[in-house]
Amino acid sequence: MEHLNFQLNPKTIIVFSIFLQFLLISVVNSSISTGQVKASTQHVEFVDSNSILENSYQLIRYQPRHVHISYGETPTEMFITWSTIDSISPSLATVEFGLKSISQYRVTGTSKFFQAPGTMNLTQYIHRVKLENLTMDTTYIYQCGSNVGWSDLFFFSTMESDPNWAPQFAIFGDMGNVNAKSLTRLQREVHLDMYDAIIHVGDFAYDMDTDDGLVGDSFMDQIQSIAAYVPYMTCPGNHESRDNFLHYKGRFTMPGKFDSMLYSWDIGPIHFVSISTEFYYYLQYGIKPLLQQYTFLEKDLEDANKPENRAKRPWIIVYGHRPMYCSNDDEDDCTNQETLLRVGIPFLHWFGLEDLFMQNGVDLVIWAHEHSYERLWPIYNRTVYNGTYEEPYRNPKSLTHVITGSAVSLYIYIYIYNFNQKKFTPLLSS
């Protein structure tokens, strides 16, 4: 037999070596996909990675997220709200809190199933606990959760009892998940103890229902850095309207019995009233909410004007999303002569709010919706009623309006003055 004599040069050896390595890697990868690798005398088992991920994910799904707080119906109450992806049953939604240790007090609350409409059928559970009989002028530390998962430690301070206390607020509307330029500043200033409350005047995330609610989840994650420490007070905007404001009602907890759509609360010398301007624009959800709101406002403002109450809280401030007046040159209702909010339902003029606010001595109304800042002269029925020429806002004869809708969102507009209405405002900034 003839023997073949191979002469391998260095280049051939290198190429052959690379080929063997590639072949070995291909065999191993193929074996890994089946969960095992066989050697000549050894059998190596690989743990199923999907099983590990599934078990770990189940643990993570009980962890509290979206933690935020809000004032209750009295100055000694505070709501703690958070979310978990899975049910914590049979455990109970719990807040542990105290002055120096979370072991001092323990309060349980409620849990509610929440499903976002959409193709992904995403679900979660919203947990709410109301803390009562808190001591004023006090800072508490707290954590929320259950026996299957607890949050980080947070803290909050209660209202001051000094009748001369002047509380400080951050007030804005129209802050989205994308381009939330105000958030960084808010995060810093909250932890510098600059605010006693944050008031978000409608339009959240853009939109909370987008991507079957995932955008809303991301937004709630973002604001936890401020809203877990300072009460985050809200009202609905037009971007919350889908499914009859389902995400807004489900995610936030405000005082009162109207699913956070309208309520009032007191802090220091101020009686705040939060309204839903959207009841005027989404009548497909029924006229009953509009009637309920008007009736609520009549009674609430009457109570606020009782001599003993007005002496204690001389300021009445209302906030809602869409403004009665604005100077922007766009197609929003506030550019019209007779806005729905101001004069009520067309032709019938039912439920208009401008006269109601004037009759009850409302001092200031705060709006958003227009992605700009505007401070109007004191105005009623499209007529300016300044206090004096030198001090227009001291004891004015009508309502003062402020629009603060530039927090900002994904939607940024460059506004142009409507010169027919410019006479109503000394300041407009986009």
C-alpha cells in the first residue's frame, strides 16, 4: 500500500485549527439548546434557564412599585398608594411607619384588581392605605407592601399647625413620560424640602393608556422619586379620557367619593378645590358627572364661605385642566368668546362656572392644557377688573387666572398671541 505523505505548512495548520474550533463550538451550541452536553465518559446537566427566570419573576412581581402619597380629607390624614403586578392575597396591603422606626405603627388597607384594555391584557393590583390621626408638624418614615414584598424606606412630613404658616407648592400640568424636563429639578427640590405639596393639573405621561398602559407604568415609576415623599395632588386632563378616565381613576387616590375626579382639601390658609373640566367635553360618558360636580361645588363653596371657615382659610383656590381664557392663537376652546367651562352648555348656559366662582369669592383659578405659562389680569366676563393701576392683584374685583401647562411633554408648541385677547394678559411664555 502506498503511503501518503502530507506536508503541512504553518498556514495550513492555522486554517485547520480554526476549522476544528468552529466545529467544536457548533456542536456544543447545538447540545446546549437541548439542555445537555455529552462527553466520552461524562454527562453534564444544564439547569433550565427559563425555569429560573420564571421563579425569580414571580418573586419580583410582588414588590411594590409606583409608590405615591396624597393628602386626605383632613390635615391629619395621608393616603399611601402603590402597585404590584401580582395579587398579594391572602396577605394584606400594609404600611408600617413611625417617627424613628417603622415598627411603631402598622395599618392595613385595600387592594383592587386593575386591567388595562388592550391586546396584551396587562394586569396589576393597586393598593391603598389611609393613615389617620397623624401628628401635625411631624416627619414620619414608612414602607409599604405586604408579607410577600416590601418597598424601600420613604418619608413624609405632615402639615404645620401654625395658623400663619405659608405652604409652598410646585404646580404644573402637561408633564409626559418623554421630555419631562421639569422632573429633574423637582427631584432635587423635593429633597431640599422646598415643597409641601405638588399639584399636577392634568395630562400625565402622554398617555397613561398608551401601549396597553406600559407608558403609564413608566410614568408612575418616574414620579415615585418625588411623589413618595411629597403629596402628589392631581386632577384629570383630556389625555386621561380614554375608557372614561380608567387609568386616572385607577392609579391615583385623592380625598372624597368621586374617584379622584373632583374633591377639596385644606392646607394652611388655603381651601383648594380640584375640578374636572373634562366633564364639559366628554358628554358621551353622561351628563350626571357634570351635574354632580356643579352640586358639589355649590355646597363646598358655601361651606368655605361660612365666616368661621373663611376667617381660618381666607384663600379659595380652584384648579382644573382646561382654562376659561387664554391668549394663545390656537383652536382650543379657551380662545372662543364663550367657553363651555365659563358659560356652560351652549344655548342653555347650564353649569357655567365663572358666575359661580365670582359669587363665592374664589380668589385664584389655576389651569393647564395650553403648553405655556400665562398670568392674566383679574378678569370677569371678558372685562379686566384690576385692584388698582399700581397693584392690580391686590384686592381685585374679579378672578385671577394662571395657566401653567409647560412642564413639559412630548408635544412642544410655539404659541402666537391672539391679539384680540392680548389685552387680558400681562405675561405669556412658551
